[in-house]
Amino acid sequence: MKRFRTTLCFSLVLTLLLSLLVSCDTKQDDPKNEPPATSDLILAEDGKSEYVLVYPADATKEDLRLYNSFSEKLREVTWYFFPMQPDSEPAKEGAKEILLGKTNRPASIQAYDKLGENQFGLFAIDGQIAILGNFKDGFEYAADEFIKRFGDDKILNVPSDLSVRNQCELGWGSEPFSNLHNIGGDDPWVIEHEGSYYYCWSSGGVKVAKIDGLDNIVKDNGKQVFSSGGQYHNVWAPELHYVDGEWYIYVAMCKGTSDNAAHRMYVLKGTSQDPTKPFRLVGQVTDPTDKWAIDGTVFKYKDELYTVWSGWPSDTDGQQNLYIAHMSDPCTIDSERVLISSPSKGYELVTTGPSVNEGPTALVKDDRVIITYSGNGSWTDDYLITAVYCDTGDLLNAEDWVKLDKPLLSKGDETYGPGHCSFAPAPDGSLWVIYHANRRSGTGWSGRSVRIQPVEWRDNLPYIGKTKKTVDFPAWELIPGKEVTD
């Protein structure tokens, strides 16, 4: 009887195990039983869950101080101990990992690749959490954001597509956005179109990124829309424009040579209504002189299309002027070039070497056409932004253009060489200028980063004032805390 009971119990247990296995197999094959997109992770409920904080094996002392600080904050909230270990050591079997900084774990590497320059992020990838920051304040803010997400209930709600990605700036303790550590870049061109913002720059050709707004100018999602393909060199200052229902990019390039003297303006045309899709090369945009030309821009005034660019008066370097011409269509100039500005004011003749007027951008205010541009050597601290304007409507009459007596923006407030700007409206309708500048004196072309600040209108002229270390944004959520979901 005892043996029978033992055999019966064994049979029941075996049957139960087999039924569980079949049930598990059925669960895996049934698409209705796929895991939800959102999961709740209990971080520290009476010690029932075990987590490991993993940090890079090559972490510096400063890194370790940050990671330990985060660990302490986490323990304060959860009343639970989280062991820390370098990424060179395998995690304990079954332990969940929170990845701090750029570890060698695949999820961490994948998350880091999602970041642009000078950004921080908080990501959930393949069931792991990665907290990344390019410098101290960025990591600390990401860590605080992580802790805030589960709070006192000790449950972290982690969507599978979680992505908090921010510019990594100074001054997270206050609301203003810092202009001192923005994304690296030259000749920034930002355009707003039907509520969307696009950032355009040169990189082995031309790249375009759809960005979340003026406070989130990034390169991490940039698409290569045109490749120079080895035939074109020194690709400079592309500008993205929407003209007569089509996308165009105007860009300076050297064809078949790297010699600066070969620079001419070219136009690319979009292949769709999405400017992050490929563009095709239409050809050169030139007036009858076919002289050296860079920094071309286009604009409409009273339904007529015009282009303005920086060019040499002759075939040799030494002076850059601004010229305007009429266009019959977005790819064709149909007039002579007209000189509207040459370096003539004392404030734009400060530097030695070639005298420079370049980087023109058009603004139209009522019946006034304003061409902002940069003066002085672009390689110097004294690079600046100023303007000429025309009130008569006769834009091809050189005598009708008037130059400002003082610049719109020049060096100051830990900002050197501000120049080559574009303009875009904020969601509340206010106008903002996007420009590049250097934080440190003497760093020239290599030290540039992208800045933004608001523009006022005074007597139908743009007023920028002094360069600003911090700016307050209107009508949208202030950084820090702006979330972008991939």
C-alpha cells in the first residue's frame, strides 16, 4: 500500500509537470501572450528583488563618485542595498542590471549610440536600464529622472521604448537653458516648416535632421541626403529651403579639386516632401560672371525670388562681398549680380587677412528687406553678425542698400566669434536666432558650437543685444526634463 501511494504521488507530480510544460509551450506560441510593452519592475520590495549597478571598468575617480552618489540616493529611496561592480565582471545569475555610463554591455552601447554630442539619456533596452551622461550634471539629472520615475512605491514602470534624451548643458538646478555647451557645429541652418523643425549641416556631403524644436538641435538622427561621392570637395554651409512646393538645398562645393578658388554655389532638389529623404544634384547656380561664390541663400519678396551670396569681385582672394541677383526659378539666376555690401565699417575691418562679408540670411519685415551677414575673419574672436537693409523695394539697385552703424551681435559673455546665423520662429511666434560661436578665445574654427537666443524687433530691425550664457524658452516645456521617445 505504501509503495502504491508513492507511485501514485510520483505519477501525479509527473503529470502536473508535463501539463505545466505544455502550458508554457502554448504560452510561448500564442501571440496573445506576448509580454506587454510596459512592465513594472519592483526595485526593492523587502529584498525580494536583486539588482546590480554596473559601471565601466575604466571609470575615473570622478565617475565612481557619481555612481556611488547615485547608488546612495537609490538606497535612500528603496531601503535596499544595490551592489556595484565594473562591467568587466559578469553579473550574478538572475540579477537585473542597471547600467551606469558607457559599459561594455550591448544595451549600454546601443543606448549610447542614440545620443548626439553633449547629451545625456535614460533608456530601457532589452530589459536593461542604461543611464548615460557625457558629463557630471548630465548624468546626475538622468539619475534623478530615473529615481523620480518609481518614487516611493518602489515600482519602476519601464516602457520597452523608454527614451529620455536631453542636451547635456550646465545649470540643471535652474530653469534657463545654458548656451555654453551646445552641440558642436558650423554655419547652423534651422528651418521651421508647417510646425516641424529641420537642422541642416555638411558632413561628407549634406545631412538633415528633423528636430524636436529650437531647444533640441541634435545630430543623432541626421540623415545623409546628399553624398559628395569624391567628386565634390569642401562642402560648406548648406541651407535647406522650401520654395514653390519643393525642397531645395543651396550649398557651396569645389568640383573635382580641393582648391578653395574653385568654390561655387550648387543647388540640390528633394525627391519627396520629406527633407530627410535623398536630394539630387541639379547643378551650379551662377550669374554670368561665374566668380568664386559661397554661402548662398534665397528668399521671396513680393512673389519674386532672389538669391544673395558671398563672392569675390575678381578671380583672386582678398575680399568677400555680398551680391544679390534675381531668380527665374529656384535653380536659375536671370540677372546680373549686384553688389549690396563690401567690408567698409570699422567694426568689420578689425582683423587682418582677407576682408570678409559672408553668411547672408534674409528677413522681411513689412516692406523692408534685411540681409544679416557676418563680418571679420571667421577664424577670429571678432567674427560678428551685422546687416544691410533696403526700404525701396528696388533690391537690384545697389544705392538703395543701407548698412548698420554697429553690429547686431559680437563677442562677449564667454562667447567669442559669434556668426553665420539663421532665424526660426518659436511655437509662440517669437523669432529666434541660431548661430555658432566659441566658448574659449582663440579656438577658431575648431571650437565652434551652436547657440540660440531670442530676437526683438526695434524700428523694423532685428535686435539681438549681447550674447547670452542662458536663455529662457517660451511656450514649451523647459529643459531640463524635455522627453523624446525614439
